[in-house]
Amino acid sequence: MEEKDEQDLILQARQGDTMALSLLMQKHYSFLVKYLIKVTLNPSLAEDLTQETMIRCIEKIHLYNGTSKFSSWLITIATNLYIDDLRKKKRERNWQEQEQALRKMRWQAARSQEEWPLVLDALGHLSEEVRMPIILKHYYGYSYEEIGNILNLAIGTVKSRIHNGIKSLRKELSPDER
Amino acid sequence: MSANDEQNTLDELNRGLRSLDDLHPVYTPDLQWFQAQILAEKKKLRRRLIQDLLLFWLVAAVIFTVTLTLFTQSKSLYLILQALATLVPAVWLLRARKRVDAR
């Protein structure tokens, strides 16, 4: 789907066209689920958040102003829903859920005879507020400013979280450097 | 941490994240499924809007009836109610502002 086609679909979807919104959501569905699996490192939570994000998208499509890409808008909604979910649960419960999800993913990888990358364990041990900007910057290639807008943070905060997060990852991956 | 070390970490990170896509392949539902979801959600939203509007009209009708009854039956009670409706929010606002200043 070309950029212009997508702009047309967005315009039609904002005017209440169900087919246009369905096409848009179908096009970005896989991108959204994959993003949520990466930031949550918990596929079942990612699935729930995808459903919630889609509901929010249906409710708010008339408010989408097109200043950012449609995929970035979806990521912003999904990220905020994830942050809300984290706030609702206690830190201890979050940590336990994260450990459980990582164990399950490692087990699934072993079952399908795939190698489990150690970097994902290290990433799972970082706090969510550090993990999210690292993935947005270094995997998805967003600028510091865009990440600041998505996470509602100052650019300086985004930079320092990414810098310290990479340092922690490096330390965890090379224990002899500790 | 040297620039080389950082690059190696980032390469490893990206490889790890990419492998998640293979470990958890995503199945995208067909277009009809999305259409059904959207129609169901729109129906729910419309129902919620109608409920909210009905509640709004009901509350407005009760307030209007009480005010009109007081105005025709007891002018003094009506004036007291009007004064309270002005004073209570003003006092509440002032107290809230003082609390903010004290912080």
C-alpha cells in the first residue's frame, strides 16, 4: 500500500468508513503485535494490549490528525496502554509476570529447537521505562524527539535512559566487565 | 564502553529482537474479522452515547423541575439555593488554591 493510498484510507476512516478502517488495521496488525511482543516480552500480554489498542483506535480515529505516521500513532496508543497496565499492577507482580513470561518463551524456543538469544534475558531484566526507549531507538529507528512524544518524556530523559540502558545491557552480556 | 563495544551490543540486541519474530509468528486475521470487530465496537459506542445522553437529559429535567417548583412555591428557599450554588463552589475553589500554594 503506497503512502497516498494510506492517506486516502485514513481520510475515509476518519469520516466513518468501516472498510477503510478495516484495511488500515489489517495492514498494521502484524506490526503492532510484533512491537508489543518486543516491548513487553510477554506474548499473551501483547495480544491483550493489541485488542485494547484496536478498540482505542476505533474510538479515536476521528482525532488522528496525521502529524505522525499512522503506525507511530498506533505505537503511541499501545505504549500508553502498556504503561497504564504497569501502573495498575504492583512492581512485585510485574516482575513475577515478566520472569514467568520469559521462562515460557525460553521453553517454547527450546521446544521448537530454536536458540534463545541471551540478550533477550538481559533486556527482560531492564525496567520497562528503559527497555521501551531502547527498542524504539535502536530497533525501530525513531528519533529522540519522536520517542519523547510517544512516551511523553523530555528528550534529555530519553537520551539518558537509552545511554544507561545500553550500558547495563553491555554489562550483563559481558560479566567480566563488571 | 567504546563505540565498538556499543555497536556490538546493539547488533546483538537487534539480532535477538528479530529472532522474536521467528519464535512468535503473527497470524493476521482476514478483513471480515476486522470489519466485524469495528461494527461491534461502533454499536457499543453508540449505545454508550445514547445512555449518557439519556442520563444527562434526566438529570437536567430533575434539576429544572426542582428549581421551577421552588421558584413558584417558595421564593426564599429558591434564593437560598441560588446563593449556596454560587458560594459553595467559590469557597471550594479558594480552599483548593490555598492548598496548592501551601505545597
